[in-house]
Amino acid sequence: MNVGIVIPVFNQLNYTRDCLASLRAKSKPDIQIIVINNGSADGTADFLATCSGLIVINNPQNLGCATAWNQGVKATAVEWIVILNNDVLLTSGWLEGLLAFAQENGLDIVSPAIREGLMNYDLEAYARQFISSAAKAARSGVANGICFMVHRRVFEKVGLFDENFRIGQFEDTDFFRRARLAGFKLGITGRSFIHHFGSITQNSIRESKTVRPYEAENRAYFRKKWGLNGLTRFMERWQNKVRFARWRSQEHRQFGHTLNERWINNQLNYD
């Protein structure tokens, strides 16, 4: 299987440990796993040193998602590269589902269905039921920065991730936009399902207040880069709102699920 998994980490050792255990348990042993340690200070480096079968890159400080992702892409020569958050748990057949969906539909960037929030359910049983019900569900033209698989031809044409985006936020949106404009096809599939705890690292960085307001800076840079004024931003938000509402309604009516589900306020929300 010509696939590599790139996982950037910054502290949050418990999530990294569980993610890697899940990845090994639910994936074939021939995939490459590249972990970029972005200056963690919680024992992550020591833990990674004890792990076999990993390519580990240790940065002295947090260089951000875009730089870490680029380091991972450069560290492997595989055909398909999966960019994966470390606060994620995988399920049986998650990678095979992504590959099958991409190959059968001629896609270049694909993401799985995702449930976010507390791990308050039987993940494997839920994933089996979800895929059984919603395997035919698909969203065209979009992907999810939590987990997305990219064919190497995309990087060869549009380049790597823009490292002008600091820490995290908008580097994935920027990359997906460049890929679409270059003619590549994106999609999300119900044939693959994962759990995401929910922006654990980003929330921790925000709460620490040890860095400049990178999210606002990245947003401003993104808007300037793409020439997005107030009117164009309004039109894009409106178009996306309509499109996602249509997907949400159709998926829930037809499959009883949506491709993005979220546990909020003690109930499951369909996004």
C-alpha cells in the first residue's frame, strides 16, 4: 500500500499515544508513519523515541501546521499522503475506504466522515453501522483539514502548504482552494469513518495566550492573498451555507447520518 501518514504534534501526549495505537491497530503494517514533533515539552519526544516503525522529525520549537506538514510530505516518496490530526481515532477499513472512493471516482483529495466530541459511544460498532448505512453518501468539491488524503500529483502541480500561515488555521483551506483552481477533484465519503476529539491542540494554544493572535493574522493574510473583499466573502459564505444545508438535509433524510456529526450540549448534531 503506497501510503504515508503525516501527523504533526505539539504536546498532548495522551492523544498522540492513543492516535498511534489506533493507527497501528486499524491500518496495514506497510504504511509509512511520519510524526513531526513541533517542540513538545510534555514527554512527547521521549515517547516517540521508544516507538518503532516511525519516521520522527523533532523541531526545536512549534513551527506550525503548514511547515510540519511540508516536512512530512518531503520525508516520503509515496503516492498518497494522509494529513492527520493527533486527536483522532481510526476505525477498521478507514484507509481502504478512502482509497477505494478516490480510485473509483477519480479524486485527488479525499476525507472521511467524522464524528467530533466526547468518546461516549462504541466507536467500532458505530463506524460499522455508519458505513453500512451511509457508504454511498458523498460531498463533492470539499475536504476536511482534520484528515485528508492527497495524491502526490497535487503537490507536484500546486506546491506544498503555504508556510506564511502561522501555527495553524487556514493553511488547509488555502491548499484546497489552490487544488480546486488547478482542476483537481476533492470529496468526502461515507465509506470511511473516524472520531475527532475536537481541536485539542489549537484550543490549548489559544488558552495559553503565549503566542500572538495567529488566527486573526492568518485570516487577514488569507483574505489579502485571495483578494476577498466584504462582498466576495459574503457571497462565498452564503453559497457554502446553502450547499452544506442541502447536503445535511439530503444525507440525514436518506442515510440517517451526515458526513460530519458533532456531540454538543449532550446531543448529536448533524453538520
